[in-house]
Amino acid sequence: LLQEMLHNIIEENLDEFEIVNQMVAAYLEDNRAKVERLVQQSIQDEIEAAGADYVKAYTDLVYTQRNRSWADQITTMLQQENETYFIFAGAAPWLAENSVFNMLVQDGVARWQ
């Protein structure tokens, strides 16, 4: 049963997997603009599937409030001396509009190189 469920999930989400594969390829090419474009396309697909009001609330919660919280936590971590951190996250929190990284840049904690 579990194998059948997994197969169904994969079949239903093949388009999303293609977008993820394109994001990975763009990331490996160090093409931030393309990754951001693909993230925005993915978000647009969610809006069309779920309805604008739902997605607006969702994107505010995830891409603004969550990212702000992460940026604040990372700022606090960076103020600790003699500490090393590894941060693992998907592309959207780092490259999309209202990204964690852009918030860190706006806060003066990070900069693009």
C-alpha cells in the first residue's frame, strides 16, 4: 500500500519534479535569476491551483514571516564568537522575493559577492 501511495504521489507531481530538476540545474550553473524565476513559477502554479486568497496567506506566512524569523535567528547566531553553523534549506527561502538572504542584506548582516 505504501509503495502504491508513493507511486501515486510521484505521478501526480511530475510537473513539480520537473521544476525542481530545473532549479537544481540552474543552481549548479550558479544562475540565481533562473532559480528565482522557477521559484516564482512554482508559486504561481500554487496560486492557480489553490486560489489567490489561500496562497496570499500561505506565502505571507512562509515566505515573509518564516523568512523574517530565520533572518533574525541567523543574525543572532552570527553574533556568537567561535561558533560554526551549517544551514540547510531549499531554494525559495534563499532566492525568492522576501528571501532570508535578501533580509540579511537589508539588515546589513550579509552581502552579495
